[in-house]
Amino acid sequence: MARLSVRAGGEADRAFIRALGKRTAMDSVSPVRRASPSAVLESYDRLLDIVENQSHVALIAERDGRPAGFLLLLDRLADEVTGEAQAFVAYMAVERAHRREGVGAALMRAAEDEARSRGLPYIALMVTEENAAAQALYATFGFVTERRLLCKEL
């Protein structure tokens, strides 16, 4: 049976995070928006710059010692409405070949453990309406919809 583990990421994982994020970035685009792949990749690069320039933890999931996914967790991003402390999942990606193998769940468990260890009372994330698989995963962890971003093409 394949062994699955999650560890804290480091400088040596940057290339993996960048590459997997770029391979999965289009998965985060809602069909409501027309987005060019190049614009989405530029946005992902900006997200990485934002994450890397503030307090965060990178978590790396490994299947049999090989990277299978990652999660970027911000640990000092206050809720924009209440100002309360929270952990925020800035991005999570799983290699397509390892989806539905428990990699995402292992990353979420590790993120929640990390947030608890830092004394954060909440963990938040965003997901597109169409990503039913991710929504189902998050529901098993007790996530509920708190707000909705509404969009209309003009």
C-alpha cells in the first residue's frame, strides 16, 4: 500500500509548488469568467509573491516519498469583516494522478493541526461553485458557506 505523509515545505519545494500550481491554476477559474491561461498564470505568480511575503506555512503531501500535492496556509490574515484572527488556505493543489487518494484530506488535516497549534480559532478558504469535489472534501471537514461572491457578465 502506498504511504502518504505531509510535511512542512521549505525552499527546496518552491519549484514543485510553482509548477503544480501552474498546472492546476485553470481549475480555479469559474466558467462565468472569460480568462486567458496566460492571465491566470500571471495571477498565480502574484499569489505566490503575496504568500511568500507574509507569514505562512507550506505543507507538502508525499506519496511514497514523492510530492503529490501542496497547501499554502496564511497564518496572520485577519477576517476582513470582523478583524478576527484566522488561518486562510491561499491555495491547495493535488497532482491529477493522485486525486481521490486522500491527498487533499491529508493536507487539510495538517492545515487544521497547524492552525490549532498557532492558536487560530478559524480556518477559511475560497472555492468555485463548480468544484463539487473540493466542496465535498471541505464539507467533510465541517466547512460551511459564510459568504458568496456574486458575479455578472456585462
